[in-house]
Amino acid sequence: MDVALLTAFLAPFLPALLHAGQAVLDHAAVRGSAQAADFARGLWQRLHGRVAEQPAAEEAARKLGERPGSARRQRALAASLEALLADDDELAREVAALWEQANAAGVVVVAAGDRAIAVGCDVAGSAIVSGDNAAIEQ
């Protein structure tokens, strides 16, 4: 299991998972995928207890929740999760199983790297640009 991809998947849901609760998570699901939000919720429910036990991991999650798009903050949480999973074989197996279910369901859509684009819903009629100095004309 690639913990960096897992972290990137969870990142957009963390503000709701950490602070605002179910109503915001439901709103995020409407904007994206209810199934993806359900998987994010399940993964975080399994991870959260162990994250809360580790001050560095909890801080990394909190900071990523404040700025989900930050690659640096995603790397910090991924490093913390990697350490937690390495120390707990049962947790690692459970999270890996949930992650495999999410992948099998087709809800894992992650853009990683500079100018990466991931599409997890209908973008018909949209212009997607991943470059500098691009001009779009109709």
C-alpha cells in the first residue's frame, strides 16, 4: 500500500473529518463522490485513534486539515502514518484491506506531482490545463 497515495486521498476530506463533522463531510460528498467520502470516513475512523496517540502524527493531520492541498503537509502526515503502520501489523492489514476496497470500487482518484490532474467526476464541457502560460479560447 502506498501511504503517500492514501494520504493524498484523505487530504481533501480531513477538514471535515477533523473539525466540522458529518454535515461538512456530506457536503464534500455531494461535490465529489458519496462513496469516496464513505471510504475516507472508514479509513480515518480506523486510523484516528492511533494518530491521536502520537503528538507528531496528530499535529501533521491537523496541519494538513488546515491546508489539504499542501504537498509538504501531505508528506509529513504520510511519514507519520508510515511509522504508525510499521509499528502495528494489525492496523496495517486493516487499513490495507480498506484501501484495496476503495481502489476496487474505483473511488480512488489521486493527482500526485507538479501539474497533476485527477478527475473523479464528470467534467464534460470543462477546460483542464496543466501548464504555464496557457490560453483557452472558445
